[in-house]
Amino acid sequence: MSDLALAPIAATASAKSHWRVMRAVAAKEWLELARDRRLVALCALIVALMLGALAFGYAENARILRERDAARKADRELWVGQSAKNPHAAAHFGQYAFKPLSPLALADPGVDAYVGSAVWLEAHKQNETQFKQARDGGVGARLGSLSLAFILQTIAPLIVILMGFASFSGERESGALKQLLSVGARPRDILAGKALALIGAIFALLAPAFIGAALALFFFVDRERLSLADQFIRLCALGAGYAIYLAGFAFLALGVSALAKNSRAALVTLLAFWLANSFLAPRLATDAARAFAPTPTWLEFRAGVIQDKSKTFGHDESHPGFIAFRDETLKKYGVTRIEDLPVNFRGLALRKDDEAGYAIFDRHFGLLQSAFDRQDALRAAPGFLFPLLALRPISMAFAGVDSRSQFDFATAAEAHRRDIQNQVSDNIIHFARDNHYVAGPELWRKIGSFAYQAPGAIFAFAHSALPIAALLGWLVIAVVFAAFAARRLRPV
């Protein structure tokens, strides 16, 4: 720091105006950051990358929406175009429930590429989501894509580190820090001024990306299906999460810089933490989560469902459950023969068997989601030390692309499947007089297409309490650490 830059700080410090000291330090830091052409060029490159990732996400989302809309219309035409047949056969013919794409997936694609985009709704069976994009993406998909979330989670902290690693250590090496402290500037005022400058730089870095995302939302959101206000609330929550994440790195850089013997030691220490946070901690946390909250394989899961389903009678008229239900129904209607029932017994039996299946599916899929929730909680728990572990679930939750959002979609799709089953069974119960009964296209048109209303931002808040607390804890720890390090600064 030059004597000319030090003069206003000394003057304000002598007047004991702490706010002016902070402003003067912040202005000096801003000036130095702006004069560092390497940092300016690097920041410009990152902004260009973020805007490019947004543009790619926007184009990719538009393409996926077109494809799913075309597939949805084609599936509807197939459904209503069925010939006359038994309603139960139509239920086996089935239809697809396509997952609407979250608008904020253009910023964070989340788990969507790995969990699938459509569910086949067929009689007697709850299916998993199909058509996973990652399966068609080859090695490139497994390595990940360049998204706004990836840039902000991995590359942006590195930029903050490069901005702040020499904040104190560089001035200690040049002797400017000794001069500044000797004129009466308090260490915490200097820390606050440097933090203001770094956080201001972070906001300047984030602003273009989130303005671009807001514009994309304005043009992208289907306002008949989604609330634009709710999407902007989600975007604001995303912005706040990333700001807290990067602000923690700013305070960490300042604290390490204040304690380190020289700038090289500060940079090496911060880079080691960045590597651990970005690559090592996520891998270890995932392995630990799988070990402490294991999930069954697909074969094990399906075997468990089939085992429980075998206890129901299905289409087996010799099954004890079928016989018991038949006798119960005859007694209920006061008749001795199925032929004397005022309603169709086959329709009643189908509905009864479906209801037994609903309880089985709810139990198995619910237990599976509970295991996923435990894994998510275990991964997020160390987020106060390695903030990426806390930020990722927050980012995915507010972008609407996390496992909980997927489960909500799958639950809605299953509810639609059950509605189809109930309608076809009721049609058989009330209109079928023999086993040759058929229904026409009027019934197929009566059964509507799947319509899904994604949950609002409050849903994301409700399922993000732990990672939000961990991320806030990270910021508090970083601030306390920086304050502790600043208190150890001495003029000599």
C-alpha cells in the first residue's frame, strides 16, 4: 500500500471514525482489485462462462420441453384412439405421466438426468421413472455438464480465494499493514473494510448470472402451470444461498491471510481447503451416507414388492384371499351366487386387489424415499465445515430438481394411475353384465391426462432446514475465524 493510499485511512483513524476507516479500506481494496488486470480478466471469463451456461441451459430446457410436449400429445392420442375393449384391458394398455421441467433447471439440472422423466401408468403396478438422459450421455454425462450451479459451486470460490489470499499477508510483506496499524486503525475495522470489498466483488460477480436467470425465467415460465412469483422466490433463495456460500469463502480467505506467515502459505492453505471442499468431501460424504443409510438394489426392491404382492389374490380365483372376499361380498348383498349380485363381482375384485396393492406400494416406495432422505441428511450434516455439502441440496431443492421434488412428482403420477384404476373398475362394477363387456372411446376420453402442479417454494424451505442451518453455520464459523485472526494482528 502506498503512502498516498494510507493517508486518508490515517486521517480517519485519528478522528476515531471507524466507519470511515472501513470505507477507506474497502475503497482501497476495490481500487487494487480493479487495477489487477489478471483478476479482472479472470472475472470477466467467469461471467462469460456463467452467461454461456445459462444460455445453454435455456436452449436445452426449451428442447426438452418440446420433446416432452410432443410425447405427451402422442401418448394422449394413443390412449383416446383405443378401440372398444374391456376397461381393464385398457388399464393394462396404460398411459405415460411426463414430468414437467422445472424452469430453474436451466441453472441447476440436479438429479433430473439420473432419475428419468416419465412414468408408465399400468394396472396393478407402480413403476419407477423411465427415460434417464444420463444413460444416453456416455462418459461425458457421467463427468457432469457445465452448468451455472457447477461454476458457482466450484469455480467461483477459487476466484474469491485468488481475490483475498493476499489481503493481509501481502500487506504484511510490504510493510503497509504495520503502518496502518501504527496509525491507530483497529484490526476489526480493517477486516470489515476488506470484507466489504470482497463481498461487494462477490455480488458484482453474481449479479450478471442472476439477472440473466431472472430474464430467462420471465420468458421461460409457463404461467398457466406455474407461478412466476413463486419461481422468483426460488431464484432469490438460490441467490442468497450462493451469496452466503461465497461470503464464507471471503471471510475464510481473510482469516487465513491474517494468520499465514506469507502469501504463498495462505494460498496453499486455501487451495488445499478448496480441493477438499470441492472434490474430497462430497465423495467421502456420499460413501458414508451409503454405508450408514443403505438402499436396496433395484432387484432387491422389486423382489420385496413382488413378495408382498404375492400375498394378495390378483387374478387367482383359487387364492384364499379371493375366496374370503367373495364370501364376504355375497353375505353383504344377501345372495348365494355371484350371478345374483346387483353389481359386477369381477370389478369389485379388481378394485379390492388394487387397494391392497396401494398399501404395499406406499410402504415400499415410502421406505425407499426415507432412506434417500437419511442419505441427504448425512451428506449435508458436515456442511458447516465443508459448505458445498450444504449448498448442493439447497441449490437442487430451490431449483426443483432434488430427490424430494422427484418423489412428489412420482407420488402425483401414482395418484393419477390409481384414479385410472378406480374409474375403469367402477365402470366394470356398474355396467358390465358378463365377461364379454367392452367400453368405447367415450370412457377413454373421460379419463383425463396427467396434470401435475409442482409444489411451491415453501416445499423447498420445509425440506431444506438442515442444509440451510449448516450453510449459515459455515458463514458464522468463517466470520468468527476471521475476527479471531484479525485480533492477532499487531503493529510489530
